[in-house]
Amino acid sequence: MKSISVVTDRNDFTLDLLVKLRQEKLSSKYGAPDELLLHSGGPQSDLAQRSLLMGPANCRYIVRQQPVESEQRVGSALRGEIDIQAHPTPLQIHIEDWDEGWHSREIITGSNLADGLRQLSKTLLPSIEDGFQAGGFAGLLTYDMVQHTEPLRLQHTPADESILMILYRADRWIIHNHLDASISIQSAIIDDQWVAEVESILNSGISPRGPPSPPRARIPETESDAEHAEKVRITQAAIREGVLYQLNYGRKWSAEIESPWDVFDRLERDNPAPLSSWLHSPDLQLAIASSSPELLLKQDGKTVSTRPIKGTRPRGDDSEHDANLRGELVGSRKEIAEHLMLVDLERNDLGRICLPGSVHWKRWRIESYPHVQHMVSEVEGTLNENMDGFDALQSVFPGGSITGCPKSATIAAIDELEATPRHAWTGSIGHIDPRTGQSQWNILIRTLEAKFDGEAWQATVQAGGGLVIGSNPWQEVEEAKWKAQAICRAAWDHSPAGATIHSPRGTSSLNIHPIPPVTAAVQHLLASRNSSLIPLSPPDVPDPIVWYPGLSLAPTTGKRVLFVDNLDSFSWNIVHAFATIGAEVIIVPGRLEIDESTSLLESLNPTHIVLGPGPGRPEQSVLTMALAHAALIGQTPPILGVCLGHQAIGLAAGWTLTQTEYGAVHGVPDGILTGTHYHVMTRYHSLALKPTNNCLDVTSTDAATNQIVMALTHPELPIFGVQYHPESAGSANGTSIFEDFLGQ
């Protein structure tokens, strides 16, 4: 590594340097003309500490869309009918080398994203030192790579041969450290003359680039506001049926542009963001310009974290107005519910690959940018010994904040509702190095994707928001316009949200604010987050086991929980909760048709059964209903139903299950009455049980109406059900529910 002392107060120095290197045509001497810049824009913060400019690449990895058998979807994902595949579609990765053009060397086939990337590790050059260094992978994962991370069959896939992934072996980096204004040059190539040439250019001085020409004014094509609002209503109908809790819908704006680079340049001047990125692949005729504020994944050794964004307001026209809008944001029951859902979802996604007890809600704040301000949280965990950064990327991609809850169900519903591929939008740009355990990926929001059609650049911008039962359709339309505002102005001098709202006078472009404790619910959540910061020591129990055909386990002297996973985005939070209190957990997929539930029990010998939550109705989980029926005739060990599992027990007993007359509740910490005892638990449900016989006893109801069944038990058998989610970050002392159950 070579360090060059550069005295500069220009945060966008790497943009100036990229322009200079482009003018010097340095890449043509040492590799491909492809460009990749990971830029931390805006003022210095814990998010914006360095920018990375990739040097000329000589090896890259491409995934293209393979032909998919056209099958007519049976039913609708918006009615809970999800086309599950046992395994994701295999992917083919083309390894290409540069020699006056990109040439294919070989093709690697992987069973999923993590498997494919792990196989590529053999192509990396030897590691030089500890910490971040040149020689790892860097580039783009489009959203449509979801085909290789989720077990779903999508109907609206990209056209055959469309680009799904572009990664480079980033053997050269120029690093701008914003903390001390230093420039470092790294190369994994021995005696690399490129380093000397870059050093000479830096020492000769880098002049600020000139301003880009203003964009040509255009009105991009987009759907009508009425069409957008109707899709909000369609989503809410699915939520009322219990199919979804939250869905992130994206609206598109499309038109021609003159120069993708000029769009990126304008964005970095007018709307800087800490996780901005620029990618240009000339031979693929593709360019990405993004001013993203959102982190998908960061890895530092065994520590992994994600920062979901959910909850948005525009900027005010002065500091007082700005503060009032923050108070309105945090005081909104709808926005808090939406945000808590994402915290619980990201805890789940990290939980799949992290040590039990290590995942915690670390940070919660408001971040203000030039046009909008968001609620942002950080969730952190420690990787299991047998997991790595590839597993982490597989688990969290695509980000839950841009899909919804439950994740698999909403991805299928998005495919149906948007009816077109997303391409780069809500995918990720970043870097990952298996040699050092270093990784960072953004989420491509506030992003323009441009494709050259042989005559002109055709560009697309997409923006949207999380739709929940409390959404106002017309407010959702306006929120999407706020989010598209900066990028549409940079591309087409077009303001979908009307007159531009600027940052309040006297403030910088990025401000970080604590969450104001404006309501009792927010105070409760702040207390819950603080309590989650106390690390739990992982118990000396086996890692959770995912069931596979033929699995057989001898009886245990301890506690063994058979957990039925019903495609919920919170399942692993429950798994972790039981593991941290000393149970061995076996995870069985509820939607796979297992012929004999009794033979499953004989093979696994569980001491306890948990019927997990999930989207849709219990009847869609064959195994859940079979075990609920078996429990009622005394053929199972103690059994606990959570949410959908609770509903399955009621249905098996002959009770009815209908939409609750008091409305759907999702992500809301709410009062629960057990006798005279009042406690707070998070609710996620649209349907509720109505007793029609005395087979089961109601032990808890909601505090607001005292009418909704919140918990049940059997008068004689060890059968229990709770309509709320004890594992949620918003449930006070929820783990005690699981501890009491294990005592049965």
C-alpha cells in the first residue's frame, strides 16, 4: 500500500480524480475501461468516512438471466398462494479476463448466491495484509438476483441475457480517507506500474472538475397517481386477509438522458449521501448513478450489521419546521409500526447466520438529508463459526426495507403487483473479501439506471415506500415523489413532488438526531432497545438444525423444540429466543407436505413443539394443522402456537377464524390483559379467533376492547397459543412466555 499526503477539503475529491484519470486514459494501459466508485458524500459522520475508487480491472464475473420455463402461476401471491421452490434457481457465473476486450474464461455454476461467490474465491490473488485491501470482489448485484437468494419462482423475470450481476476482482483501489484527508493507493499486483503513474498524477495536483451542464428538461413517463393509489389499496386488501404485514411498492419514471455521469455529478453536488455509488461498464452499455443513504450489510471479521431505513418525512423550510416534522414522524403510529417491523425482520435475517443471543438492536435515530429525513436503525450480530460474509449476504439480500414482511411472501407479491423486473433498483453495490472478512453493501435507492440502446441513454428511476394497513394511499403517492425528487431533478430537471424543499437554513446536508420520546409507545421502544444492548452469552447448546428428509435424532435428556417455520420474517427470532434459554431447536418447513406428522415426531423425538407465525391462513400449512389436530387428541408433547400457530390450534378445536372487526394490527406494541395483569406485546395479525365451544379456554385479551382472543390454553392438555409475538423487539419480557412453556 502506498499513502500519498493530499491536503484537501474537497469531500468529492475522488470524483475529481476519476475525471482526471479518465482524461489521462490510464485504464487503457493497465486494464478495462470499466469504472466503479463507492463514494461517501456529505459531511463526515460514522457513515461517511472513506471513498473507494477502483483501478483498472483485469478480471470480472458476470451473471446473466437464463431462460426460465414459462409456467402459468396458479393463484395469486396477493391471496397468499406462493410458488415455493425447494431450491433457488441455479446460477451461472461467467469468469471473464481483459485482453483488449472482455473474454470468457470459464463458467461456474452455483446452487445459490453464497455458493457461487464462494467458488469464485479461488480466483483471488493472495492476501497481503490484514484489514481492507485490494484483491477482493466489488460491483453490482441487481434486485433480480433474488432468484438466487429466495426459494421462489417469479413470473416477471428480466429478458434473457439481461445482466443480473457484475463483480470485479478489484486488484487496485484508490482510497480517500475523509478523517485525515489522506489518499492511499493499493494494488494486489506485484510491482504494479499503475501505482507509480497514479502517484505521479496525484503529485501533479488535481484540479476541481467543472460543473456539469444542466439537464435537458423532460417529463418522464410514469404511471398515474390514481394507478399508484389503487395499488396501495390492493396491498391493503391483502394485509386485511393476513397475507402480508407490509409491502414496499416501487413506481417508475423513465426517459432519455444525455449523460449518466453528469447525473451522478449533479447528485453529489445537490444531494450527497454516505453510500453513493457510480458504475459504468462500456461494453455492457450500462451505467448506475446512486446517492443512497442506506446500508444493506457491513462485515468486519465476525461482526455483521445492517441499517434499515423506514419512516420518511420531507425537510422543513426552517429548523423549527424541520423539528416539527421529526416529531410528526416519530409520533405516527403507522410509521413506528412500519419501522419496528423492519427491525424485527432484520433481526431475523441476521439470526439465520449469527450466534444465538448475539443479535441486538444497536442504534435508532433520525437522519436528515437535503430533501427527506428518515428513521434509521442498526441491527448487529456475531457470525456463527461455520458462517462467513457470503452467508451473510445471502441471508440479508435483498434488504427487508425494500421488500416488506413477511419477506418471501412480499417478494412474490411485489412480482405480481409491479409486474416488471426491478433490475438495479433496490439491488446493491459494494465490496466483499473472503480473505479478510471485510464487506460493505448499500441498497440502491435514490438510483438511476441507464442503458445505451445504440443511439441514446435510456434511464429509469424508481421510488416508493412501505405500505401498511395504516397507509393513506395519497400520502404514499406523495412520499414516493419526495424520494424520487432529487434524482429526477438531476436527470430531467423534473420535480415530481413540486417545488423543491431545501435543507433548513444554516444546517449541513446530513444531520443526525436522537429519537424524541414523544409518545408512551416510543418511550417503551427506546427502553426495549436499551435493554437489548445487554449481550447475552450464547449457551452451550447445538446450533439450530434445519430439518431434511431422513433426519433422525435419538431422545434427549434436555429440551428439544421442534419449530414449524411458516415463512414468517420473524421465525429465527423465535429460534434464537429458545436457543438462548437452553433449548435444542429443530426447524421444519410448515409448507412442505410431510405425509405423517406422527412419524416426524418419532424420528425427531422433540420434548416441545412450537407452531410458528406466518402469512396467510393456517390451512395453507399442512404440517401446522396436522400437529394442531394431533395435539388435541393427546398425541404430541407440549405445544405452543404463535400467531398463525395459535390460530391453527383454534381452528383444529372448531373455533372460527375471520378478519378482526377492530382492524388489522401489525408491528404495534399493544396492551394485553391476562386476568388483571397488564403487559405490552407486539401484535402482527389481521385475523382473529372466535370461540364457538368450550374445548379451549381464553386466557388473555386485548386491553383496548377486551374482545380479541390474545392467548388460549387447553383445560387438561399442555396446549397453548398466543396471538401476539413474544420475540419482537417491542414485546416487554416476551422471552418469559417461552421460558414458562419450556417448563411444561
